[in-house]
Amino acid sequence: MIAEGLLSNVVPLLKKNDTCAQALGWMDLFRVSHLPVVEGSSYVGLLSDEIMYAHGCLNDPINSLEIPRESTFVYDDMHIYHVIEVASSLGLSIVPVLSRKEVYQGAILLSDILHSVEKMLCVDDAGGIIVLEVNKIDYSLAEVAQIVEYNEAKVLSCFVTCTPDSNKVDITVKVNTPRIEPILDTFVRYRYVIKSTFVLGEDVNDELRDRYGQLIKFMEM
């Protein structure tokens, strides 16, 4: 997924002669805390409500403010990972998008990013989720997939979470079946630490917890 395919058609644009009050009104209407300022097809910068409140006089035009531009946008051919990085590092509610010729193309809302991540992680697909812990040096995606497929299941999505100053990583795996007991058994045999599991239906989850607890006791004997 690239930025060009995530553009929203509802984000309003600000012009330099708009007042701070007008800008805040648009932000309130669209429930965002940032809006792009554009002059013609040129991107001027990204205005935040914090800048305007700090300025104090809401009747002033926004061109009287210092509007940050550098690092506040992505190019239209960049991957969604870069969009997420920019939004997260700067705490943005929208991410402006430019072409490589510096022409303003539009903006991406946080909701657009979330919907795309939802698709990437197969959130709507039925199945089970397994969170594993393993040493960084021992992590092998091929082995994780092999264990899942050995139990006649498929990996729908997988992502790794690294903890700073730790030699451990968490591996979150979504599989295409809620009956994950055989998969858990195999992971335990391969000495993976299973931190948590999530499946459809709390009754099934309780059953899995009980059986996994019994399995751990057996392995420790």
C-alpha cells in the first residue's frame, strides 16, 4: 500500500488569508488538530491548533504564523510504513501527500491509516491470535510459518515487536483457525514462550487457557 492509494477526499485546505478562527472551525468540524496550508498547487506547511492557540489572537490571518513544512509530509509513492512513521513521530492527525515534483496531492486521515492497517493484518478474518516471545537471535519467520502449517493452518498476518534494551522479541501471529491448541502444543515443544492467545468466543478462550496451563505443568514435570 502506498500513500497515493490512501488519500482522503474530505480534508479541507487552508489558504494564507484564512483567519485562525476559520482554521479552528474547520478543525473542529472534521475532528482533526492539523490542516494543510496550500497556495495554488504548492504545499506551504501543516498548521496545528497548538500553534494558533499559542499565538493567541484568533482573528489574525494564518500567514502571520510560522507554519512548519519540513518533514510534515510524505511523497505519493511512499509505503504506508513511512506514512505511519511520520504520523507517529510528529503526532499528526493527518499526513499531507506531495508528488515528487512537490505538487500537493491531498492528505491522509488517521482513520484511513487504521483501515489500511486493518486490511494488512486481516483483522476481519476469522481465526486465532498467538503472541510468542523468543530471543532475537533465534527468531525465524520461516520456522514460525512451518509450525503453523504443520498443523494444517495458515498464517494470515504476522508482525514483530522489539523491546528496547532487550534481547527478546514478541511475535504476533494471526492464523486462519480459532482451534489453535495443536499449534500451541507444537510451539511449546519447540521451546517458544507463549505470552497470550486470543480467539473468537470467550468460552473457547477460557478452554484454551485451561488446557495450555495443563500442558505447561506437564512440560515442567
